[in-house]
Amino acid sequence: MSWRLARSEVARGRILAALLGLSLAAMPVLAELTPAEVRMAESIESRSPEARALLSKLVEINSGTLNFAGVRRVAEVLEPEFRELGFATEWLPGESFDRAGHLVAQREGSGPHVLLIGHLDTVFEADSPFQTLETLDGDRVRGPGTIDMKGGVVVLLEALRALREIDRLEDFRLTVVLTGDEESSGRPLELSRAALLDAGRAADYALGFEDGDGDPATAVIARRGSARWELTIEGTPAHSSQIFTEQVGAGAIHEAARILEGFRSELLDEKDLTYNPGLIVGGTEISYDPATATVEGFGKNNVVAEFAKVTGDLRTLSPDQLARARRTMEEVAGRNLPGTQAEFSLHEGYPPMAPTAGNRELLALYSTASQDLGLGPVAPVDPRKAGAADISFVAAEVGWALDGLGLMGTGGHTVDETADLETLTSQAQRAALLIHRLPE
């Protein structure tokens, strides 16, 4: 439903209520948009055909993370779009972190510094059968990256064009960072996320244009971080008849089982925290290749296992929760059964985006803007439904951060990725109004 239709529906409802003698206090009330805000909303609505055409063009370019040429091609299509809005653009090559690179666009202004975040890549590589945009019933389209997140990039651009319509771009310092490896980050992270971190340290606000949980009635004020952990365990090899003796002890596989159960029992009651062992191997001989996440193992039923390896991920809502979980896991891993020793290690990953007071205030501004447009209130997404994203790297650097402002739909990361094009207009209107109303 467009903002004008929503307002007219409310108006008709209030007239009907009056005719029937019902209380007007029970009817929804829309705040009056200023003339400038009306112009913004109308300009976005009038540009719907152009916005849809740009989305189609971007989706038809394969930009799987490892298709470096495709990622660069998407950036080349977008660069003139930003330059036409007065941005200076720069392509940052990604050789140092084994990825295509990033597109950064900057525009100087006199007001608060707003960082706008998106990405160029998708999970669908060049050999994927899912390559084209397909029109479905109504306003729905299916295609790779429609909602994650080429649609979000188009929403971002349309919001900026609406701000130019009322000469408001000059009232902000604007930095856009579109990474080329959000779906599979290059390593080391201090290099692959350097441009984003630099922008975050300089910004007052950070806005992410991911699709959140796909529901226009929600936005993201908190994302759980994602880190990778490993357990490396050694036991005393011996004939199986000697297991649990003083000389042999429990063996590596029993120790792995003890540690995993300890993780489960001691972390189970931590709200919003999850740990998941995704790979395990044990035996007399084992090998593990972290680059390909593949293992080989050899063992015999009548031999006490000498080695075990477990890898998994850890998701936490705040840096404090991550630190607590790490301490707990290290302590559990250190209580070794007789004849065994274990080493626990935690590796770099996406940091958590904590639900700060500033994030909640920014959501309140966004929700008010949505209601003033006749699009209804916006509530926070359950963090369990919001995966890691690039905004998490800068959320702690800025006072205010909000994500999930992009194109809405369903089926992200699958061949059923489907976008609701009606939200291309409404999401851009809400984002434009939010930026327009940001406090200095």
C-alpha cells in the first residue's frame, strides 16, 4: 500500500466513524508531513519504474563473492548513479584480502555524518543455475540478490535522490560503503573491513540496507556476532582394554564428548547465545583442512583414540556476552579427564551489534517516520532472526545504528529468493524521511 493510499484509507475510516457516531479517539491519526516531506515521498513514488529497472539490471549481473569480475561490474553500474548525486566514488581493490574489493562513495556537507552500508556480492556464484530475474504474480519478482541485497542498494539510492529533490543532501556528510565480500569475508578481517571501520569511526549514524527478517514491520537494532572456535584434543593411545586405567585414561573422543556436554550445560541458559559444533573427527590419525572444512580420520574399535578435533560457531549479542562465553568454554576445556589434554581457541569473526539506547532511539525515529507516511509502526527484530552483517563492525563506533532498511521479501540465500517490489517504494520513503529528520 502506498503512503497516499494509506492516508486516504485512514481518512475514509474517520469519516465513516463520524457518520456512525463512533469515537474518533479510537481511529489512527497520521501526523501531517511537511510540504518538503510530501515532495520526497511523491518523487520516490514517481521514480518507481526507474528504480525497478535498475534493480533488474543489477540482478542480471552475477556477483557471487568469488566472481571478482561480476562484483566489479556491479560497482561499475552503480558508480555513475552516485556521481550523478554529487558523490566522489572510489574502487578499493581487494587483493590484500583475496576478494574483489569495495566501492566507497562520499559527499561532503555541513551536518551530521551518516554512514550508509550495503554490499555488492551475493551467495550465488557464476556456476549457480539461479541467474536471472523472473516476474511472478502481483508485485513479486524472484532472482539472485533481489533482497540480499541489490534491492537494498536501490532503496539507498532512491532515498538519496529524494533528499536531493528538496536540496537536503548538502545538510549531511554522507559516506556509502558497499563491500564486495559480505557473504564470504576476505581475510584478514582487519584488511577486508578497514574501509568500513574507518568510515564508522568518523560517522555519527550508521544505517544498513539489508532486508532484516523480511518484514516491513520490523527493523534491526541488534545483531548477534559470529565467531569460529576449535577444540584440539590429545589422549593416550593404547589397546581398548586399558581405557580408564590410571596409565591410559579416557582417550581423546571421551574428552571431546565431555567438553561438548559441558559447553551445552553451562551455556544453555544464556539468553540469545548459541554455540554449535559443526564438525568433529577423532581416532588414531586425523587431519583437518580449515580452508575447505574437510577432515580425514582413521581409527580402530580396539584402540583408544589419540586425537580429536571439533570446530563450530559461537553467536553472541554483546561483547560482554562473547567474553563470558569464551571464559566459560576455556574453563570447561581445561578440566581434562585423566590422560587427556585439550586446547580451545576462538577465531576472528563478525562482532555483535548490541541493542544500545542510541539504536532504540533511532528505531523510534524510523517508526515515527513510517507511521507519518501511513505505513504503520516498526518494532525491533528478534536478534535470533538477524544474522551477522557488515553494520556489526561499526555499531560500537557510532552512537546510533539501525539495519534492515532494504527491500523486503522471502527466501534469501536460496533459489526461491523473492522480493516484494511494492516495498521498494515504501522502504525508500521511510529511509529518506528518517535521514531528513536525523538530529544534528
